[in-house]
Amino acid sequence: MKPTLYLNFEKINSKVITLAFLLYNCFVFGQSTKTNEAYVLFQKKDYLKAAKAIDEAAANPETENDPKTLCVKGFIYKDIYKTSEIENPESPARIKALDAVAKGISVDTKGEFTKNYKDLFWYLVKSMKKDAVAPFNSQEYAVALKLYQNYLEARKLMVTEIDTSVTFYCGYSAYQLKKDDIAINYLNKVVRFNYDDSYLYFMLADLYARKKDNQSRKKYLDEGLRLYPKDRNLAIASIQYFEETGNLKELENKLQSSIKNSPKDIDLLLKLALIFEKQVESEKDTVKKNKVFVKAIETYQKVLDIEPNHANANYNMGIMIYNLAVDKITQLEFTIDFTEIDKIQEDCKVLFKRSLPFMEKAYTIDPTNKDILTGLSGIYYSLDDSEKLKTIQALLEKYKK
């Protein structure tokens, strides 16, 4: 599942930090007239004139490498960004402020402005990180990837350690955009730092599946399932791997053998049930399909006998029975006799009613799960329960927003 981001955006008060210090340096140590002028205009919040003055000072060979001039320039352009361009993720003023910080750090050999540069730096890079949150959450992954990459690049000016969260978001965005090599590069970086998210391993396995690299694919599936044994996405992806490599029966046999030794191991039972689900989906022969369907239902029931409040087992049980009814309806032919149609419809109604308690149980356990709400709405629709359908659809709309 796609992660949602929440950031605490720390602001700095440039006046509190720099007013006395910069004023002292500008006038006592004989800073250039243009730098003095720029600083006074900055205090008056006349940022455009301040920018013009400081740009002249920064272009003057006598002061272009002066750490005081560059520090004043950084704060002026920071405030231009803050007051005029804060809604623009490509803010030119912010870029100029960062450039001033970068150059200032390199020439400030005495460290007179170290604290000022650090404060400027963290304000600016945190603002870059903040800019990427909204497009990421709204699934504008191309925009989010670019903004996060800008943040990571700017961050290198003062920090060597990796920002694992943003690196993960870059990998996630690139994965969604099908920029596979970029995604692999970012995601492999965070794996080395033990980043805690099961979807990391799912994405890497899927990326290597696209590249037909089954060795790496299996490596990340195995590692993911070792760390997150209850993760359904990884379990399904693992089953898919064994299915594609022709070893699904081998996996089934291994699970059956393990279950004999640990008959109440829910994770093993769920994986076995998923294998039966896959077989139900792929089986063409009706008789064989029904037999495997029964095996899947029996296996999920074993899970529920052990843990009645298992949300996934209740949902999977309910959705399998529901889908069986839907399959019967979709396979109806136009030439079929009306009497036979009535019989099939009654059979389906029985299946919908049989599915309902499992789906309602799943809903009581996990009331905000959109998959469960969608399944429940389908059952209420099929049973003509308009009042409950209306309630569930309202919840679906709420959680979509």
C-alpha cells in the first residue's frame, strides 16, 4: 500500500538569529557599501531592492567571495522565496539562496557564519521536502519524484547520511512510473539500511520479475516473507513466482508438509489457501475447479477456527463465495431457458447470503478497509438491501476523499 506522508515543518526566524550578528559584521568589520545597503533594505522588507543591491555586491570581484555578502544574499533570497514564491516548487529565489549557502560555506574558512548557514540550509531543504508531499499523496509521481530528487541533491551540501524515507519515496514514485532502473537504484539503497516497509520487498521482487531476473526476484520475496510473514501481497507474489516457474505444486507440497508439523500455523494455512485460490482462478475444468474451491474454503475455515477475528480470512472467505456467485451469473447465455435462469439466480442468492456473514465480520474488524467495503456493497446490491447498500456506499465515498 501506498504510504501517506506527514511532515513537521520547522520554521526559523531569520531576524532573531542573524540581526545582531550580521549588523555587527557588516558595519564593524567594514563590509562593502552595497552589502550594507542590501542588509538595511532587507531589514525594511524591501526585498527586491535588497536583492538588486546584494547581487551587485556578489558580482563585485572584491566582495563576490566574502562570506558576509553571501550570507546576507542567502537570507534575502530565502525571504523572497518565503514571501513571494512559497507556492512555487521551482522557486528561483530558493535556488539562489541555496547557491549562496553552498558558496558561502566553501569560503567561510573561519567559520564565522557556520550557524547562519546551517539555519538557512535546513530551512530551505525542509521546504523542498515539504513541496513533494502533496503531489506524492495525490499520486502525481512524476512531479513528486523530481521534487524529492531535488531535495536529496540539495541535502548533500551539508549531510552525508542517507534520508531513507525520501529515498524510499523516490523508489516508490519511480516504480509507479515504470522507471525500473531508477526505482531499483533507490530501493536497493534503503534495503541496505533495513527500511521497515513490506512493500519495499514486493516492489523489488516485481521489478526484477519485469527484468526476468528470477534469482533476484526470489531473493527479495524470500527476505520479505521472512521479515513480514503475514503480508498478503508478498504471499501472492511468491505464489505467482512458483506458478510461473512451474513449481506451484512443489510449494503446495512443502506447505502441506509444514502444516502437518504445525497444524495451527495461521501463516502457513493462509499461504496454502492462496494457492488454492490461484488454482480456482486458472482451472478451466468445472469439476476440478469446484474441488479446489472446496479446499480453499476448508483451509480458510481452519484459520477461522483458530482465530475467528482474522480480518483477511473472513474477507477472503466471503469474497471467494461472492465471486463464485458472480461467475455463475456472468456465464449465463442468452439462449438459456427462463426456468433455468430462475434456478441459477436462486442458487446465487444462497451464495450471496452465505458470503454475507464473513464479509460483515471482516467489516466489524476492519471498518475502514476499502476492499471490504467494496465487497460488502456488492453483496448488499445483489441481495437488494438498499438501506445497507446506501450506508456502505457513503462510507466508501468518505474514505476515497
